Amino acid sequence: MLKRERSDKLTRRQRRIRRAARKFFFLTGVVAVLIGLVLADRAGFFGQAPKDDWDKYHGCQFKVARIIDGDTLDVDCPDGRFKRTRIRLLGVDTPETVKPDSPVEHFGPEASRFTKSATLGKTITLKLQRARTRDTYNRLLGYVILPDGKNLNKQIIATGHGYSDPRFRHPLGREFQAAQTEAMGACRGLWKEATDADLPYYYRGKLKLPKPE
């Protein structure tokens, strides 16, 4: 009787506030439970947890579905909300062809055709470096191993279709730099007619270009 008497003494406004508070706490509890279930699912409590990049991609084979430009391609493997995984070739930089607000650079189309001929529709093997698997655009960073066992990244540099990228350290950095030096000396690909203005900003004024014959 005492509780009913106290309830009867509440004003209509106080009863509305009480009901609203109860609804709020109920909904807060439901949300907390849902968040907990989502986190538990991601952690693998209800099944296998999602693989990280190393487990999902390193040493695995994928079919190349699309070429973006000389140093970027897509493979047929879902990546989060995307149907395909975008690969940025590690340690190599090719002249731009599709960069927004940027002109097509010297030897860019040739570089894209080289990568397309070497990979499109073929099954390649990806090799990652565990310390860093993604770039700032969330593209997967890796070496692409061709069906014949050759490293595409190095082949692009060795044939003069791209540059050894010195901006980021990676395990094959010295090997790639040596391949570039050899390609320059042989005037292969882009090195045959490249001027200092054609070079990426990090090489301008720093390389002794071959003299045209």
C-alpha cells in the first residue's frame, strides 16, 4: 500500500519522466548487448576470426582481375566491403597515367602495358613484409611473383618501366636499386630518353642520366 500511495502522489509529468528513464535504460542495455555480440563475433567467439593481412595474403595465389597502372593492380579476392583487393607493388614506382589532376607522365602508358601483359588474367603469388602491409590509401603492399617465378616489381625496374622507390625501406631495396643502375646504364625503357624533368621529385637533380646517342 505504501508504494501505491507514493506512486499516486507523483504528478503526470513525473510519471512521464519515469517512463522515459526506464525506456532509456532499457535501450542502452540493448545497445550494449549488441555491441558486445559484435565484438565477440569479430574476436572469433562464434566462429573463425577474420584473418589478418599476413595470414590472408602472404604466400597465397590470386588471379589478377584488373590493371590500374604500372604499379597498381586488383586481384580477385574480397577485401572488406570491396569485391577485389587492390595491390600497390612494393618498392617500385611507375610513371603516372591515372592520377587525378596529373598529366600522363613519360613512359607511363608503356609501364601500364608491361604490367598488363605480364599479369592480367594470370595467377600470381603475393609476398608481403610483416612490418607494414598497407599504405596510406589502404592498398595492400607486396611483391608480385609471376607464374615463371620472377618478381614483377624487380622486372619493372630492370626493364626500365619504372623506378626503384627509395622513399620506404623494404627487404629488396638494395637489389632493386642495383637493377635500376643496370637499366640506366643500358638505356632501357624510360632511361633511353628521360630528362631530369621527367623523373619523380625524389630523383630530380640526383641522378646522372645517360647521354642520348
